[in-house]
Amino acid sequence: MDITYIEVNGVSKKIKENKVLDNISFSLERGKIVGFRGKNGSGKTMLFRALSGLIRIDEGEIKIDGKVMGKDIDFPESLGVVIEYPGLLPGYTGFENLKILADLKGVIGEDEIKEAIKSVGLDPEDKRKFKKYSLGMKQRLGIAQAIMEKPDLIILDEPTNALDQDGVELVKNILIELKNQGKTILVASHDKEEIEYLSDEIYYLNDGKVSNYRILKE
């Protein structure tokens, strides 16, 4: 099996004449946690949207597991993603929300959904509607949604943003466990200490370009 899992070649994207991604290139191996850092507007979220298939790029090519996005596939075939706050249905419970999403693919059942909810420190039997959740609970449920189908690729944009310290430690442990299972995880975070603790390598973005790259763990 080829260890190169994601290839990004000369990717650019404009929005209203503003170049939000500017000739970005890199390749990522399977089974690593890769961090992305940069100030607001640096291109992190837009890059994650492109890798998730949520936006189309103007130039360049993205290949996931040898398949070209927008040509061979529209979305990565095994993907869990949280970009910004989870947009779940306000009038349903956490479990009901995740069951609706799981039923779209039909690859997991109620037990796996409940396991994912428990893993992020929530109660799958909680009857509160999603609109009654705190920001931290919403963030935890979003992470449960991203991991419940045990996807090969997990993309998380500021996954610990609304979490207290216990929640941050819980998510760190979840991500390390998923990495140990061979999952590939992309994480954007403002928290320098957190991203350096988690990541095998880090890409730094500035004005839509990769401005620096560091290997933290061989």
C-alpha cells in the first residue's frame, strides 16, 4: 500500500477576486496527525473545505488515496469532518441528529452511534434538544459525528475551541488513539502548545500560502 495518502499540487482558489489559496502543494502520509497553523484569514479553513470536497478549487489538483477530487470522486470516500461549529438540527437530541446522519450511509447502527457519543463525554440517552446544548457540548457532539463511522480521514478545524480543559484532554486522547488505529487526522488550531503536542508535522499558512513546515515526530 502506498504510504502517500493525500497529494495537493498547485492548488489555488479565488473568492470575489481575493486569492484565499495560492499555489499550495504538499503530500501527506497515512496514519499521521498533521497540524495546520495560521492567523484568521490565512487559508486554513478554505484548505480544509477543499480537501473535504465542500468547495471546488480553481487551479491545481487534490488526490485522496490516488483519486482526483472533482474528477474521480466528489468527496473523500471515508471522511469525518468538523469545520466551524457543527450545523446539526436544533429540534432533535444529540443521538437523533447522529442517527439521521448515520442512516444516510447505513454503515453503522445505534450501538456505534452511542459509543461515539460516550467517547466524547456525552450521554446518548440525554433527551435535551441540540439547541439546548452548551457550545462545548455542541463541539463534543460534532466530534462524535466526525468519528462515529471510523473514517480513514478526519479533518477538524479548531476542534477544541469551545471546550474546557477536561474536554481538551479528552479530545487529545481520542485523536492519539485514532492515529494509533492508522487514521489520518488533519487539525487546525490556534493553540500552539496543543498542536505541537498532537502533531507529527505542522504546516504554517499565511495569506493562502504555505509559509513554513516543521517535522515534530519522525
